[in-house]
Amino acid sequence: MQYLVSVIDDKSNPGSTDRRPAISAFNERLIAEGYWVFSGGLADTDAATVIDNRGEQAVFSDGPFVESKEYLAGVWVWEAPDLDVALKLAAEASKVCDRKIEVRPFL
């Protein structure tokens, strides 16, 4: 089963900025153990654009779709045999990247 693993940062209390080496090592382990599918960090929410083309014309809006002190800072996609394994990895990921993690299975 594949899981979307969201890295959640907080503008009022951000995680450590020196985590890249630890995250790289964690990613290398995920790859070696066959869990890693994809990962990527995201630009700040100020760089976001929301597009709504449900009406007559597309509407483009600057900024995130919702204003919040917490925001999506990055993602992983993992392949894991079950939710318990994904949650165990997510607990490690939270420690490694010094941020909250959300785990959601793909349908």
C-alpha cells in the first residue's frame, strides 16, 4: 500500500533548519529498505497559486488555498506493507526532520 506522508511546519514555531543531512540519511535508508517512492520539499506558501476553473473562467489567486500558521512543507510517498509500518516510519521521520507528520493512505 502507498502512503502520502506530509511534513507539517509551523510559521510561529518552525522546525530546525539544519536537518538536511539527517533527512538525506533517512531517505537513503528508506530507499535501501524499499519504502521510498518519492519525496520533495515545497517552497513557502507565499509562492503558491490557487486555480479555480469550475465556473465560466479560470480564477487565479496568489497564496495558499487556506491561511494558517501550519503549512505543508514537504511530502514523501512510501510503499509499506501496512499502516503500522508506515506509522513507525512516520514517527522516525518526525524526529529526523523536527516537524509534525501526517500519514494518509492512497485509495
